[in-house]
Amino acid sequence: MTEAVPHYRVAVIGTGFAGIGMAVRLRQAGLKDFVILERADGIGGTWRDNSYPGAACDVPSHLYSFSFALNPNWSRTFSPQPEIWDYMKRVAGEHGVDRHVRYNSDVRAAHWEPGNNRWRIETTDGTVTAQFLVSGAGPLADPTYPDIKGLDTFEGRLFHSAEWDHDHDLSGRRVAVIGTGASAIQFVPKIQPKVGRLTLFQRTAPWVMFRHDRDITKAESWLYRNVPGAQQIARKSIYWGRESYIFGFAKNPRLLGIVERLGRANINRSVKDPALRAKLTPSFRAGCKRILMSNDYYPALARPNVDVVTDGIVEVRPNSVVTRDSSGKETEHEVDTIILGTGFQVTDPPIAHRLYNSEGRSLAQHWGSNVQAFRGTTVNGFPNAFVLAGPNTGLGHTSQVFMIEAQIRYTMEALKYACRNRVDRLEPRPEAQRAYNRMIDKSMQGTVWVTGGCDSWYLNEEGRNTTLWPTFTWNYALRTRWFDPHNYDLRRVPRGGGKRKNAVPA
Ligand SMILES: Cc1cc2nc3c(=O)[nH]c(=O)nc-3n(C[C@H](O)[C@H](O)[C@H](O)COP(=O)(O)OP(=O)(O)OC[C@H]3O[C@@H](n4cnc5c(N)ncnc54)[C@H](O)[C@@H]3O)c2cc1C
């Protein structure tokens, strides 16, 4: 006898901020008929996986957290990874989320079945079906491995910062770090005092600002616990402070000159060697790539056991990394450990290769290089699917959790509408999606993200910014405040279709 395939009203992929937040809102709305499919054996997404030394948020914790679960007990203004991970586990536990999770369930393929108006989802732990599919598979969940000749021939220890090998003792080692992004600038200062020699391979120098990081005092925590609204005020002031960055990034990039002066002062304060200063000074406008924050990155690079190499890597050999300078001269750098700080698969998200429409085409094939959605969340051709942290919802200036929560609100409004109006299939109209993306492209014009003179992971092959939201985040929150049925093709349940169970209360 074949086993029955479990059916749910909603299937959610992932247990990062997106998956947990979605699950909390579903439960608060009284809908318990849902499952969360998580490929790992625990919850936490980004904050479970990125346990490298020094991992911490770079948006203050009062803002980088759920609006419905403020935490008066953050230890620092920018909390470290273990604390953020603990926070997520606690929120999930308190809201009864964890009992919905199926761990070790890697979603391999999800097919839309038009005849049944549902998704058939194949995982490594069996198959389920669901009327609605919400992907919270993460914008930065899958590490990128650089395409360097000979990388697989390296005989020492090699790992990505998102898969840190805590058993590998770095004491006295000759370590190569490839990449100078947000993760590298956090772990380099932590490992530098320990290693014998650290060679940092830098393709592009990032802008790195001073970070106003400090302990949160007992008095502040007391205030947040006992004075109603105190933490909201702290959160709101951080929010509006961060929103003001948009004046520089998107409205008048000339304002970024002030930021660049601060960035140069940050280099000059810690680095005395003019040649090293020159290597570390970025050649593009601040903000074109994510602005990073650290107080110990430059001091670490100025230490005698560190070399910053800006020549391109041509090859990795069993015990070395080989670079070539502009005159064609090759240099072999002997190392016994390589740490990849080479980022994540952002512009070609792996989950898009696993969602299939009724014609059997994957979302990735449907998109090609032009990744786009309606309101960053729904995609024409892929009914009843919602993509959290989807196209053009990324940020360069403030908390991603704010955007994720806005998307969750929109998704909940859509589900409630579907329930109230007996809709069993919804899909954004192509013309609505086109108009929305025209608006995005227009708003993007003139922003530092497309004019700043850098080659960033925000841009696709054609130079279109498919990742970032181009303006203030309150603007996005307003656009996703209510579900807009006139922008959707809706299929209603035929009369006599029967009462549906587990309705989402209006
Ligand atoms: C080191 C680091 C630091 C960051 N710091 C900040 C910061 O300070 N501020 C900020 O705003 N943003 C930051 N970000 C961005 C961060 O990704 C988002 O803020 C947010 O955590 C994304 O949450 P998410 O739930 O969408 O994705 P994730 O947290 O990535 O969660 C995705 C989940 O989906 C699961 N999953 C993926 N694919 C599948 C599949 N096929 N089947 C089943 N499960 C699957 C994964 O295992 C994971 O648990 C940081 C990112 C990184 C990597």
C-alpha cells in the first residue's frame, strides 16, 4: 500500500528570520495547518550557519530583530552571532513555531499542479503537497566558491566562512583569506593575532567605517524591560537614522563625499604605511558596494604578520596560491589553510532552480538573468507562491528583517483575501509585474548602486540591479501594507466546492 502524501494549507521553506516570522504570523492568525521544511537539523538560517569568529550583525540589534519580539536583553549594540541565534530559537519556541518544522528536509523540487491548484514538494525526507508555498530559503544561504584553477588540488585545509571549521586550529598557521567582504572584515581581526602569517587576497577594497559598538548597560536594559515604549523609541530612532542614508545613496550621491572622508580617516588612523593605505583605499563611491563597519579590521591589516595582496589570483597549487601582477610576473604564496570569504549566490538563487511552473520550467529558467517579481514577492507564472527576501527587496543601509516583515504582512493579507473570497489560485498579472519593475528601474536611476563605479553582487550580467530596494523602506512597507487583488488573476472555487477547512480568519 502506498503511503498518503501529507497535504497542508501552507508550506514554508526555511527557518531563518523569514520562515520563523511567517510561521509566527500564521499561528497568530489561527492557521495551524502548515509545515516548515528546513534542510538543516536546527533552526536559525544565516545565524545558525555563520559561526565564524567575530560574526555579528552590522545593523544595531534593536532594529535587527522582529517588531513583535523586541529583546531588552541584547548585550551589545551590535550583537554577536550566538546571541542572535539564541534569540531566534527563543522566539520560535515561545510562539510554538518549532513544532511545525520538518528538519533535514531539503526541498529538491516543487512542482505546480494546475489540475489540483497546489504545489507538490519533493524533499529529501519525502513528499508533501500544499495549496500555498512560501519560500524563506534566504538571499545569502548558499556560499559561493570561486572559480579558481587548481582550487580542488589544494592539500591543506580549505573552507568557506559560512562553513567554519572550528576543529581546525589556526595557531601558527600560514593562512590565505580570499575576499574582503562583510564576513572577512569580521573574522580577519579575530584570527590575525593567532595565525603565523595571514595573506589577504583583495580584489576590491571595501569602504570600512568606524562602528559605534558598545555594551548595553544594565540601566538601559532595565529601562527597556520596565518603561513601556522605551525600546520602541530606541528602535525608531535607529530606523529613521538609517533611513536618512537614502538621501546619500539614492537621492544625492554627492553627499557620500562626507562618508568617504570618514572612511579615509578610518584608514589613516590605523595604517601608517602609505603603500598599504593606497591598497586599502576604495576606488568607487561609498555605498556602491555594502559599506562595512569595523574598528579592528585596519589595525589588524597593519600588523607585521599580515600581507595584503592585490594582484589577481591565477592558480591554487597543492601548497600555495599563485598571483600575477600587471607586468605578468608571478608570485607563489605558500599557505597551509585557505579561508574563502567569497560571499553567497545572490543573483542566481539556488531555490529558483527548484520551483517549477505548470510547463515544467524552473523559476530560474523563467527569469533568465532578469530576476524580477511583483512587489518583490509574487511572480507571474508561479501561482500561489510567495518569495520572501525576493527580487529587489535587499538593502544596503538598514535591517533586512524590516523588509521581510513587510513581505510577511503582504503574504498574510493575500492568504486572508484568498480565504474570505474563496480564491484557490492567485497569480500577479504580467502587466502589473512589468509596471512594478519599470518603477523599480526608474527609481534605481541615479542611485549610487548603479552609478558608483563598482562591480557589485547587486547587479546582474546586464548591469540591472535585481537585488536592492531603490529607496526608503517605509515606501516598500506602504506598498505591501494591503493585498491588491486588482493586480492579480484570481480563480475562485466553483459554487458547491464545499466548505474549506483551516480557513485563515479575516
Ligand atoms: C554573515 C551574515 C551577516 C549578516 N548580517 C546582516 C545584518 O547585520 N543586517 C541585515 O539586515 N542583514 C544581514 N545579513 C543578511 C541576512 O541574510 C538577512 O538579514 C536574514 O537573516 C535573511 O533571513 P532569511 O530567513 O531570508 O534567510 P536565511 O537566514 O538564510 O534562512 C534560510 C533558511 O532556509 C533554509 N533553506 C535554504 N534552501 C532550502 C531548501 N532547498 N530546502 C529546505 N531549506 C532550505 C536554510 O537552511 C536556512 O535555514 C547577513 C547575512 C550574513 C550571511
